[in-house]
Amino acid sequence: MDNSSGVGVLDKAALVLSALESGPATLAGLVGATGLARPTAHRLAVALEHHRLVARDIQGRFILGPRLGELAAAAGEDRLLASAGPVLTHLRDVTGESAQLYRRQGDMRICVAAAERLSGLRDTVPVGSTLPMKAGSAAQILMAWEEPERLHRGLQGARFTATALSGVRRRGWAQSVGEREPGVASVSAPVRGPSNRVVAAVSVSGPIERLTRHPGRMHAQAIVDAAARLSDALRRTTG
């Protein structure tokens, strides 16, 4: 089968990257894996290194570069946002409450997608809003699976405790009642990327009068199902 695109230099660069997919390679290893002439393989590997698509390990061997990870993360985020609309709309319709998707950004969390309850009293969080990581069920989700040191730092001044986050990890979802804002309750669950790392939190929020002081009893299953659908979308490879 002919894998040529008709653009020779790109085809050869793709050969180099494909060869490195299986692990570090010396120049001789690249030549053997790609069938390229030694000067060509060297020139391409060095050019790809300039663009951070290739890097070197401690032994000087060629490896896949950090730019590929950045591009993969961006592609994953695009897939997440592309899938978020219908999932959040379904979640809003099932629960009757506003649904949001949050991602962590430093010491804040940002609402990257939302589906608002259409009428009546509701908790409105506009897309692009930044909220603190110190309160709310989405903050608990985005914090609960962090590295121990970052977790310890994040708990300083937080409205929730390490014990509460331990419960979140055990249950697989979080709830908050009047934690971020008086009179508002919420339930959240983690969205996981291909490496199983938590990359976002999906939530529903609304007045305590409707969600009660135990909102998880009402909505945890719907939130967990929505989070699973978004996680599946991120794990799906693009065909």
C-alpha cells in the first residue's frame, strides 16, 4: 500500500515520527527503521527537534518531543468541547437543573461549557466564568485526585477537608450545599482523559430548595453517567 502523500519531505518526517513511536532510537536505529539515507534521517530528526516534535533523551537518542503532547492535549480539549454540548443538554433535561463543565486553570476553575435551565429559579454560570478552587463540588472533583503536595497546598483555606476529598474519591462524585454560594447546591463527577487523569468536572447546580441538602441522592447517578459519556468521547480515537 502506498503511504505517499505526494509531499516527499512530509512523508519522510512522518516516517521518522512513526519510528520513534516504539521508543528511543539512535541515528543508526532511525536509518534502519525508516530506510532513509543517513544524512536525510539526521537532517529531518534535527529539524523536527527544532520544532520540539522530536527531542533527545539523556543518552542522546532521539525520542518523541513535548510538542506532540501539547497538540494531543489540544485535540483532546477540542473533542471534549465538541461532545460537551449534547451531553450537558441531556443532563439538564434529565435533572431539570443547569449543567456545567469546568476545567482547572491554576488556582481557579473555568466554566468551559454550560446548558442552562430554561425557566424559573436557576444557578447561572456563564461560559468563561472563573470560580475559586476553594469551594463547590466541581472544585472538590478537580482537587481530589491531585498529587499529594498539590492537594495539601490546595486545601489551605478551602471550605472542604482532606477527609471530604477521601469520600469523593471513594464515591466517585462530590456534592456541596451552600459552599460556593449561599442557597446553591451542586453535584459533580470527574471526566477522565485517555491516561485516566481527571481533566474536567461535570456538574449540575441549582437552589437548595429543589436539590435539597443531599443533592447527591437525587442526581449523582445522572452526573456520573454524563461524566462517563464525556470520558468515553476523549478515549475514542479519531478515525
